[in-house]
Amino acid sequence: MTPPILYSTDASPPCRGVLLAVAAAGIKLNVQEIHLMDGEHRKEEFLKMNPQHTLPTLDDDGFHIWDSHAIVTYLVDKYAKDDSMYPKDLQKRAVINQRLHFDNSILFPAIREIAAPILYKGVTEIPQDRIDFIKQNFEFLEIFLGNSDWMAGNTLTLADTSIIASVTSLMVFVPLDQYPKLAAWVKRCEDKIPGYAKANTAGVKIFHNLFGKFFSKA
């Protein structure tokens, strides 16, 4: 069977979230790097797959889906050897879904609202309210963790592989000194998620190189 194709770019937190999920679940993908600055995501053949021209985008034998959370839930349901990353138990799955929606509606927009003006509008300072928003939501993540090792309970799930990609990007703007549970969880992810370094570390470095110089102005 030919592995599904993932169109991706290393600096993107959602792309890294997919790479972390499939590494943890033992799912094989054919990863194709898309060069955004060259406009590869706006070419006709790509737009036929994804008219929103966003990354990541998945091609599974002609079935096309985008949005990282839609991709990881689909891949794990279809290809994972068991349901440990995304349990079929409705209550456990509901908690994971809540965390995924938190990532999608809160954490990633926090990244985008800082990164997009810098990349596309020449903005050179980060408004303090953007930094305060990140801090507020790091506090929520501390609460989510509670006394658990992982974001949605006591086992590694898709909640962790998605959120870690966002948090390690946001850390360039807000260090984790004041968030001990979150800092311990990041270290746990680094140590416990299979293939973590390949899936996330290189992309985080690219992201930090792009935006780290703006932190001192925040």
C-alpha cells in the first residue's frame, strides 16, 4: 500500500503537529515539503486538492483533507494499530476534542496574529495584548494538566501531539518560567514522543530564528 502523502512545511506548527502524531502512532507518510515563499501552495495542481491553499494537506489515494486536526483524527482512526492516541470511548474522546479545539481556536490564532503581521506587513513590534493573551492561555494549560502527566489524562494522545507544536512555537514569545506544569509537560513530550526531534525540533528552530528577535520588544 502506498503511504498517504502529506504536503507540509517544517516551520508550521500545524504541520509539525501532524508529524508528531503519526510518529507517535507509528503511521508512515510520504512527506512532501512545500515552499510557501515560492508559491507552490498556489499552483493549479495544489488548488485542486485544497482550494484554501493551506498546509498541512493530505492526499490519501485521491482523498484530500486539510486542517491538521482533521488530518490526525482521520489518520489515527484509519491507520493506527490501536485507539490509544484517540480513544473510541466517547468521554475520553470528548476531552481530547476539546483540547484540539482549544489548539485550533486559541493557541494557533495566537501564533498567527503575531507571525502574519511580521511576515506580510513589516510589523516590527509585538503588541503587549498579544503577549498577555498567550500568558492567559498558558495558565489555562496549567489547569488542563492538573495532576496529570498529559493534556487529556494519564496517557499520550492527539491532544499532546497537537498542542506541543503550538506551545513550543509560542515559547519564543513567552518563556515557561512561570508555568512549571507546562514546562515539565514540554520536557515529557521531548522525552516520550517517538521521533520528537525529527518531527518538531528542527521546525521549532526555524520558527524561533524567524521571530525570536522580536521577543525583546514585546
